[in-house]
Amino acid sequence: MKSFLLSVAATLALSTPVFSVAVWGQCGGIGYSGSTACDAGSYCSVLNSYYSQCLPGAATATASSVPASSTSATGTSTAVSPSSSVCSGSRTKFKFFGVNESGAEFGNTKIPGVLGTDYTFPSPSSIDFFVGQGFNTFRIPFLMERLSPPATGLTGPFDSAYLSGLQTIVNYITGKGGYALLDPHNFMSYNGADISDTTAFQTWWQNLASQFKSNSNVIFDIMNEPNGIAAQTVFDLNQAAINGIRASGATTQLIVVEGTSWTGAWTWTTSSGNSAVFGAIKDPNNNVAIEMHQYLDSDGSGTSPTCVSSTIGAERLQAATQWLQQNNLKGFLGEIGAGSNADCIAAVQGALCSMQQSGVWLGALWWAAGPWWGDYYQSIEPPSGAAIPSILPQALAPFL
């Protein structure tokens, strides 16, 4: 795989096409300057205005058709005509669809760490790439200890340099018409201990929200993947954070809350205990959604490129979707990821199809983009992340 990706990157770098493109490689699109010729036994299929891909076999009359139109800059949900090759039945376009832009949470054992050595902020060029494709939403993981130094605690002043880094990338995203999710990537712990003080947590969120209250394209993601903590405790902390955010004057932004047990969709109604308490979540502005995460490998950890089956995506979301419908709540899939193989691509397609058919999911985000992933199998960082050749055009683009 690595040698194949290097060959694609080399092809992209050439101003004059010289080599043909291997199966699954890019062969066209707006801004593309590489070869448009595919290897023998494959053809160049137009998947959207920005991405054409070499597919095995011979072209047919419908093979080069562009899939459903891209999400608008405003992210308005509208009905789309499903591609028969991907989904059946009627669907509702996601209001929010994009990627996690990882990096500012790296080096979590180095506090505060050194920018450029221990952690980094997302690249504006990565944002540009995805906005050009039609994606509109970007989750920005960061560490609470870097923003709120342990020496002064959760209620103390923010670190000005780290806050400035967050503000810079958020403003870049929203300046492009996109949505930026602020994601404290701390698993409901701070400075080595579980967070339990609802008053301090409410104050922390009130202070943070006040920094972004005038930007309606910011989304507040209360806490990434709490685990090892009772569902009721996690619920209480989320409710306190909602109260703090609204008290800050941030009244228009969407808030997303995550449950315990890594907020897994597949355990939402069973072992996690989340379904027993999160139906009571309240937002005075009625603009809150339940964020869940779902990976498709055997243990749901997202550490293996092998998916359980080609249908596991829809299967693992089914009970959570029914719970959302029964509780009149909206869902948000903050992380999904899988390997670049036929089973996984079909499983991701099935998951996203079922979500768009359900009418209760606001959106989904791939894990992950970010400049430091290297050859990580789920990396979708342009131009040569491992998920770019197959996942991007086949599993994600049809849902724009």
C-alpha cells in the first residue's frame, strides 16, 4: 500500500501526465494535474466535480455520472435522489458532513508540550481541500491541560497562545463557510483524574463558550469519549456544560453531548447505561444533539482495518437510531472509520445510508485528517492519506 500511495503522490506532482494511474487512484477533477489515463482493464469514472477515480472494468453509460450534489455552504438539510448503487429509498442529506482534524491533542503526555514538536494545529490547506470537495464540518480535538494549565485549574485563565491557535483554525474554517466543532479530547479526565465537579466544569465551558459566542458556525462538543464513569455522572456534567454555554451568551450554536463507554453507538442501549439517562438532556434553546462514535472492526476500537462484515455499519447503528427516534432526539456521528477494502467500504456506505434514511442523524465525521498521521490506515489527510484513494470517493463522496 505504501509504495502505491507514493506512486500516486509522485503522479500528482507532475505537471505533464506520464504514467497511467492504478486502479482506485485519482484520474481527474478540479485542480488535478496528474494523468487521466487508467491502467489497462480499468476506466476513469467521474465521482464528483473534484474527484475522478480509476475503477476496474469497462465504463458504462451510468458509471461516470456524478453522485448526489454537494452539501451547500449553509449545510441545509434537503432531500436527495439516492444513487441506486449506494443506497435505496429516500434519504435526507446530512446538514453536517466532514472530518476530524486531529493534531492539537497529540502528545498528551507532554504538558504543556511544544508546538510543532509535541502537537500541531490542522493545516489550512487540508480545510481548503475538503471544502473544495463539498465537505462542510471539521471537528478540532484539543487538550484541556494545554488550554487550562493545571497550575491554575479549570476555573483559571486560559493559556493565551494555545487559545489563539484554536481561534485561528476555527476562524479559518468558519470563514470558509464551514462548521467547527470544539472538542476537548480528554475522555472526561483532567490532570490525571476524572472530572466530577459539575460547578467547575460548568464554569470552564461558560468561559470557553464566551470566546466563541459571536460565531454561529461553532459547535460545542462537550467532551470526547468519557469512559469508566457512570452514565448518570457523565449526564450531569454534560447538563452543567449546556447550562454554562447558554449562560455565556452563546445562544445560537449547536451543542453535542457524548455518553460514557466511549459514547459507542453499538452499546448505547445496552451495557453503557446511556439510554437510561440521556433522554432527559435539556437545552433551553432546543439546539442539542447526541454525539455517538462507531468503528467497524471486531472490538469497535478502530484499531484494525478489517471490518466484521459488509453490513456491520448499519447493524451497529440500528438500536441507537431507534432510541433517537423514540426519544425525539437528533444524533451526530462524531467519529466513524474503517479500512480501505471492499467489506469496509460497503459497511461505511451501509451505515451512512441507514443514517440518511432515518431522518434523525444530523451528520457524520470521518476519523481522521491531520498532518501527523503518516501511513495510518484511516488517514484522510490530503494529498496522500491512506483513505484518500478509496474511502473518499466511494464511502464518503456519495453522501455529500
